[in-house]
Amino acid sequence: MYKGLKRAACALLIAVALYSLLGFLILPGIALRVANQQLAEYATVPARLERIQLNPFSLELTLWGLHLGEEQAEQLGFERLYANLELDSLWSGALHLANVALHKSTTEVLFAKDGTLNLAQLFKLPPSEPKAEEPAGDPFPLRIDHIQLSESSLHFQDLRPSEPVEFNYDSLNLELTNLSTLPDDNTDMSLVATGPHGGRIDWQGQMTLIPFTSSGQLKLTEGQMKAFWPYVRDAVPLVLEKGVVSLSTDYRLSLAEGTQLNLDKIWIKVSPFAIKAPDNRPLANLEVLEVSDSSLDLAKQEVLVGKIQSRNLETWAAREADGQLDWQKLFASEARPAAKAENADAPAEKPSAEPARPWIVTLKDTQLRGYKVHLADRVPKQPVQLDLGPLDLDIKDFDSRGESPFNLSLDTGLGKQGKVQAVGQVQLKPTTAKLQVQTRDIDLRVAQAYISPFIRLELRSGMLDSDLDVDLKGTEPLALAITGRALVNQMHTLDTLKERDFVRWQQLLVDGLDYRHGDSLSIDKVSLSQPYARFIINEDLTTNASDLVIPQPANPQAKAEPAGKPLGIRIGGIEIHDGSANFADFSLTPNFATAIQQLNGEIGTLDNRNPKPAKVAVEGKVDRYAPVTIKGSLNPFDPLDSLDIATRFKRVELTTLTPYSGKFAGYRIRKGRLNLDLHYQIEKGQLKAENHLVLEQLQLGEQVDSPDAVDLPVRLAVALLKDPQGKIDISLPVAGNLNDPQFSVAPIVWQTLRNLVLRAVQAPFNFVAGLVGGSGEDLGQVPFPAGSSELDADAQKALDTLAEALKQRPALRLEVEGASARSADGPLLAEQRLAREYQSTYYKIAQRRGDKVPTDASQIEVPEDEKAPMLEGIYRTRMKQQPPAEWQQLDGDERAARLRDAVLASWAQSDLLLRQLGQARAASIKDYLVDRGGLADERIFLLDVSLVEPNQAGEVITPLHLDSE
């Protein structure tokens, strides 16, 4: 027995030794040789395996140093591949590996320009014999307890896009636990991949192969979008400047019954991100976009976006000259000839029986902050630039099906200082919206480029404010209602033909606005503050308003639209505050122009569906001082049905009507004022009018040649029609049927006035004399002694009488025309001027000698013996020359006399001294009337001085003129 045991032990030892020799040495060597032979035969690139190590007892297999590719361009390989086989594989019915580890593997994935893959070209495999299709069987039973991929690298390069795609992952780690092809076995997995330029990938989860299911978490940290952007660049022509994306999600994937994929807790962050056009135009620059609390269900085709938060996007968009958007042109796909050929050869696809099921996207909360949008419109002749921002937008509960309303909140800047806010709900199907819209300081000049082709008008300024409620109930047909208020501030338009103001106002308030599209427009009140308008009649009887309109070419293809229901218009009231206007008539010679200022008033309710007369009450002033009032009622939609308007003009300066008086009366108007009362009443087409005309202090000017002038003694008529107060009072009643085409108001008024003038001419001695009370005194002339501006007793008495008369005539004003006479005043002025020159010169001499002198040179007395020496200097200063040489031979008295006569003769002809004397005389008269007569200084005007001749008594007469205020 001992020998048997010994032989058995020896046999066992020999078997173990042979097994060890076979397992440790022979099989690895043979396997390595066979492997390298196979690699050499089938590999298309240099390939080798350095070493194979086998432990037959622990069933551990290790492959060392696999290299496929050139030495410096290795395409596939690893440093070590380890596998550990478990013995229970013999009876468990499945291949069981305890551990599989791949260390420092290298993989090159290269797509050539023609689309070939390098990995598919590494081996030349023999052709396989065709086999009959067999039904799919169960997968090979396999269970691996642990798989580990460590410190591996992956290099990817794709030359197919227009710009090559290339990226590296030089630290790739993968770990799988309990990988099994057996049913319902779960595998735990973990993947970590880090590239040299960021972009870390983390993957953790579970996986079942039969059936295939997987769940877990996937995370990408700071992935560079440039790595994959060429694929996007070939689809859309967008150039990426910068882009970093990070994301994470929980997922569930199952292929048991179709493809079922669920993503939960989706988080995506893009920051920063910037793209531009191929021509380097900036398109978008984003600081951050973050999507969170989101989910996706592939089977249900549903996406739920819990929250979108984005900040500081800056983008550009433009409408090009051809009318297309630059983004639209950028994304417009151009059909390639090859693609057209392929489509032509390809069989036509049958339309699907059922339309594709649309995806459902729900946005719970979207928040956009600090956006800036730069808009440009290059279609108008003058391109338009408009900036939106900073723009804040909130959207809540948005559903792509559009069958439920979502909340919208918009707050954005518009232009340099404008602001727009919109808050409310919007629904897509059917299209409805309820929004509260608020605008502030919207610059209306942005509309300039769009109105320029139609009207020659420049918008110099204009700001729009509004508070509106917008209610859109449908689009087909359009059912739109807008209520609220609108305000236009600082509107200013310019007539570009004449470079003058056309229409402007300080503020236009439209309150109680209620617009129903296609039905009615209702406004509670319209308030105009400081409105202004300019209306001009040109020489050819056209107007400045018609000149502004640019004729448009007729469109022969345009079809006349059938007249629809007239829009109901109701305005509760119109208020005007401090309005003004300018009117000019250039068809007259000389041209006529007038202005209306301080226009205030209101107009009552205007309603075309309930046409009742509206009350009118307006007040203003013509040419700043003449008041005008308009009161009554009218129906602007049917003025012949009912009208009762009373218009009153007070103290209108008649000189402004000179163009009309020159054309129709043949005389200019030198002065005068007009009071006019017009009362027009219309009832069912029947006119009853009263025209009351009062002319105050009318004075005609020079005669004007006019073919349209009346053949009447106009000056005589004016003189005869004046009453003792200098007024012309005329009443002209008119009545008739306005529906009668033969009836015209203007000719009847004119004929009545002509008859009245004729009757006045027939009483030639009925005139008014003595505007200052008829005292008989000639109060219109004030005499002054020659060379003096002092009033004597007679002049003061006459001025006292004049002052009392003017107090009884408060509507009169006095005009003082200073006068001087060269022949009477000149010599005396020269004597006075020489005396003052003596005093001034002697005063300076006394100061230099240190003598005591009075405070003013006019108070000093000049000794007679000092005058002759001073004449030499006075002569040279006044005459600006030396005395004649022949005067050197004269004695002292004769020479002094010659010098004195020459100086006096020069000063006697001085226009300045004469003018100063005339002004002094006029000032003396005004001072006396104000200080002694008690008249208000604003009632006395000083006219320009004049040269006159003295009267027989040697006095110089200063004329006075009376005028009305």
C-alpha cells in the first residue's frame, strides 16, 4: 500500500509538474506565437502582443503589451489585460469570470474624409460563407463579477465635417460589477472620463443585459462645445466663438418593450456661449443659461422643463434691404445638385397614414434677465437702428400644445430711454391674450424712416406713454379690444420743404380709450396741452398740407375692398390748453400772416352713432393780444342739421388784414382794431346769422393797385362811419336756405356791407372831430424855444389839458415824435457845446494844478482870458486838422475869432446834436405827462426824431400823435 501511495504521489507530482509546465510556460508561449502569427496575417498595420501570462492553478490570464499601428501612431492597444476564470463555470452552466481588468488601453477612432473608419481597416478578414438565417437564440451565458478599465485613453478624430473634429480623453476609467447575460441580473457600473482641456464625464448606475435595462446618473462637467461644433456648423452656418456646457441627469432606459427612456432631474448649464456669422458679424453672446428640475419621457414624447434661468444675452438681428431677415437668410438651406439628383432617383415616399405624434413640451418657469437685442431694418432708405434692453422676460406654465393659457411678464427698455412692460396670459390655440401693457418714453422718431416715403415731414421729437389692457379673443376673424389711456409728449414735426414747424404739442392725453376692432372707437376725453399748427395758402392756392403728401404710383392690380361696417366713433370731450396756430396766405400781395395764441377751451361729446350737437367753448387770442371766443354747439357729422355757434373777436389789429384790404379795398391799413361778433344758427338747413362788426381807430394807409378792389371812396367811407369814439359799428344779418344751391353766405354779406358803405358816403358831413374833447386847442403840437428842451408855461398848460383828455380816453395812447430844426437849433447847440467843451478842458487843467474844483465840470466857471488858449486844442480835436497857415499872421483876437467861428460852424451842422436835442424834447414831454399829468408810462411811446423847420416865431414844433392801444 505504501508503494501504491508513493506511486500515486509521484504520479500526482509529475502531473502537477506537467500541468504547471504546460500552464505556466508551454501554453502561454504557444498562444503568444499563434496570436502574433494571426496578427501578422490579418492585421493591415504592424501588430504584436508582447507577452501572455497564465496561472493554471488560479485560472488567471494576463496579456501584456498589445500594439496595433505604427510605432509613433498606435491605433489600438493596451498595457495589460487581466481575466480570472472561476471553477464554477464547469457546473454552473455559465462562463464565470471573477475579474476582468484592462489597464492603460489606447484607442484611436479616426474617420477619414471619405467616411471610412480606421478601426474597420485594421484587419483583413477572410470572407465568411453565407449561412441560412437562424432564429435568434439565447445569448451566451456569461457572468463577470468585476470589470475595470483604468487609466485608459481615447483619441477621436473625424475629418468628414468641413472643420475636423478632434478630442482626447486621457484619463478614462470604467468599473462594472456583476455583469451578466443571465436574466434579471443587475450590473453596477461607474465611468469617469477626463479630457486634457476639461470636459469630465461621470456615469454611475445599474444595468441588466437580459432584458436590457439601465438606470443611474450621468454628468458632464464643463464640456467644451468646440469639440462637437463642426457637426453643428455643417448643419447651420454658425461660427462658435466660445461655449461651455455642463449637464447632469438621472435616467432609466429599457429595451424590453420598445425603447423606453426617462430622464429626471435634468440640469443643463451653458456658460459662456457666443456665436457669430461666417462674415464675423456677432449673432449672440450669452453669459449663462441654466435649465433645472426637468424631465423627459421618450415613450410619451413629453418634456417637462421645470425652470429656465438665463442672464445677459446680447443678440443682433436685421431685416436686409431685400426684406429678408439676416437670420432667415443665414439658415436658408440651399439645395445641392447632388442632393437634387439623389432625390430625383429615389422613389417617392408614401405619405404616412397617420401624422407623426408631436412632442409635448411644458415650461413651468422661464426667467430671462438682462437681455439685449440690437435690431436693424435696412429696407427703408434711411436704415433704422433699435435697441431692446435690458430685457427681463418671465413665462410660466407654457404648454407646446397651446390649449391652455400661460403667464407672461415682459419688462424691457426700448431705445435710449423708452420702457415697455407687459403682464398677462397668452394662449396659442385658439390664439387669445389678456395683457396689461405699459409704455414709457417711447421715442416716436423711430417711425421717421417709415413715413418719409409718404409725407415730407420730419419727426423732431415725440414720446409715447400708455397704460393699456389688451384683450385678444381670436385672430380669424380678428377679435381685438384695447382699453386704457395713451399719452404723447413733446410732439414736434417739421415741414421739410420750408424747414418750419408744422404740428406740435406739449402733451396729448387720450383717456378712457376703448377700441373694438372693426366695430367702435370710444374715448372718454382728449386733452391737448400747448398744441400748435401752421397752415399756409400758397401762391397757386394750394396748401402746405397738400404739399407734404408724396404722390404714390398707382397699383393697377390693387382691388377695391368692399365697404364694411362704418367704425363707430365716440369722443366724450376734447380739452385744449394754451394752444396756438399760424396762418399765412401767400396768394395775396402783400402776403397775409397772423397768429392765434393762448387757445383754451373744450368741445363736448362727439358720437357718429348718436349724432347730437356737441357743446363748444373755446377762447384764445389773435396775435397775442386780441381775444377770440367760440361758444355754442355743433354736430360735426351733420353740420346742416343742427348748429349754433357764436364767435367773438376782440381788438384784432387791422394791420394784419392789410393784404385783404389791399386786394379788396385798394388801401393798406395803417392802424386800427377789429371787434367781430358772429352768431350762426342752422336748423334743418335753415341759416340765421348775425354779423356784428366794430372797427376801432381805423386808419388807412397808402393806396394799392388791385384789380379786385371795389370802386368806392373807401377813405371817405371810413371817415364817415366813425362815431365820436372813433368806432365803426356795423350789423349784417343774413338768413336763407343752405340746401338751396343758389344761396351763398359770403356774397350776401359782401353786398350788404357795400350797400352800407354807399349809404355812409351819401352823408359826407357826418364825421367826428376833436379826439381830445373838441376844445379847439391844437394839442398835437408842442413848441420849444430854439436850442432848448425846456417846456414853457404855454406848453405845460397844453400838456396838462392833453393829460386830462387822455385820462378820459383810456383806450388812446400818445406817440411823441421828437423834432429839431437845423437852422434854428444848430447855432445855439454849437454855442452850448463850445461852452461845455471850455468847462471840460478847464476842469482837467484845474485838477492837474491841484486847485479846488466842484464835483462836476458843468459847475466850474471858465475865465474869459483862459478861453482863447483852449480854442487851439478844441479846434484840432473837433476839426481833426491844424489851423490854416495863413491864420498865423493874424493877431490873437482875430485868430481866436476865426477858430471859434470854425468850431461853431462845425457843431451847428452836427446831426448827432440835433438828434439828441429831439430825443431830449420828446423825453421832456413824456416825463411831464407821467410825473405831472399822472399818465401811465406804457401809454406814451417815443417815436424816432425828425428834422423840421421852425415856425414864424422861431419855435421848433414837436408833433404828437394819438393812437389806440
